[in-house]
Amino acid sequence: MFFFLSKTLGYLVMPLVLISLLLLISALLKTQQWRKRLFWTAFGLLYLFSNEFIANEIMLRWEVPPTPYAEIANPFSYGIILTGVTRNDASLTDRVFFEHGADRVVHAVDLYKRGMLKKIIVSGGTGRLFTKSRKEADEIGKALVLMGVPADSLVIENESRNTYESAVHVKRMLPADTTEGIVLITSGFHMRRSLACFRKAGLNVTPFSTDFYTHPRYYTLDVLFLPKVDALLIWSKLFKEWTGFVAYWLAGYV
């Protein structure tokens, strides 16, 4: 039940869903005064959520910043890649189709080839509610081998359906005395919830953020005033992540 709710609630509070509901209700209401109020509220929210400057500022404060390689003093025993970055429902099965978060994989390979990482754990099965798809950890494992990572340096965990389950399954797979020397590799916006889950599971992981949605602060007219689709995407990521964090907290996962 929790898995179903955690997957659906995040979508129900998406900015465009909220705006669409306000517009729909305003169209159905008979009272002219309330119709106008809801319409202009929806319009105001649309302009707010499509403002690039505001979206970038909020995401800058939420994302966990990147780690310079110069700050990594000792190599990690394990690097955990969290999935959620491939099109595992693509019609072609003879290759891997990466989405926005491909940095999780590429930067893990970079760490490995720099000698900063001894083994890579790929964690994630399929998070779909109603349809079956290929298990994402298996797909990423194949891609890592193509990128030059030896198969004996990979550990595949392909049963988890969400971040909490990834933390639990990875904890079980590691030697009982392993609590440190682990780097967690995921998107900057996803790192706070991921860190909380893995530390709750008893693993003292070090964050290594990738896949950033933010940019340096600009004060140009287009950033300050023109509506942008990318801003709506940022807010959608934030709303989904915030909802997930609250749901995990209520369930005792973080």
C-alpha cells in the first residue's frame, strides 16, 4: 500500500496538476466571483512555477552540491549507483537508453577509472506500478561493462522498487562489518532523501551528487521575467521529492 501511495501522491501535487484542477473547478463553478478568483489564482501559480529565477533559487538550496575530486582523500570500497536513469521500457532491447540522470553512471565510471572506487553497486529493479519492464540495474550493469568496468568489480541489486528498499537490500548484501568507505552516487535533488534512507539502514555513506538541474545565478531579463518550461520541470522534481521525503518520514524510513 505504501509503495502505491508513494508513487501516486507525488504526481497529484505536481504544479500543472494543481493548476489544471483550479482551472477545471473555475470552469464548473456557477458563482462568477469564485470563478474569477480561481482562474487568476491558477494564472498566478502558472507564472510563479514557470519563473526560471525562482525555480533555480529554490533548487539551488535543495540540491546537495557536487564534490570536487581533489577533496577525495582515500578511495572508497564501494560506490552505490541508484537507478532511475534509463528507458527500460524502450522497444529495442539490444542497447541501453539513458535519460537525464545518466551522470550517475558516467561519473561512477570516472571515479572507478581514477582509482577512487574499488567496486560499484548498482541498485534498482523496476519502480513501475502496473506494467512490467526490464530491471534497470541489469541494464546499467551491461552499460558499465561496455564502458570498461570489469564484471567482477560490479555488484547488481535488482529487486528494490524505491530508495528505501535499495538501502535495505544493499545493507544486506554488504559484509556485516561494513559501515563506512561507501560513496552514494545519485542526482543532487535526490541526495537528501537517499542519504537519510541509507543512514537509517546503518550505512555511513558519503554523498557524491550528479545530474544537476541548476545553473549559476543570472539576472538577465529572460531569466527574471519570461516563463520557461524548464522551470516547471524543476518544480515538478521538487514537489515529487518533497512528497516522497514526507511519506518516508511518516513511514519511519528516514
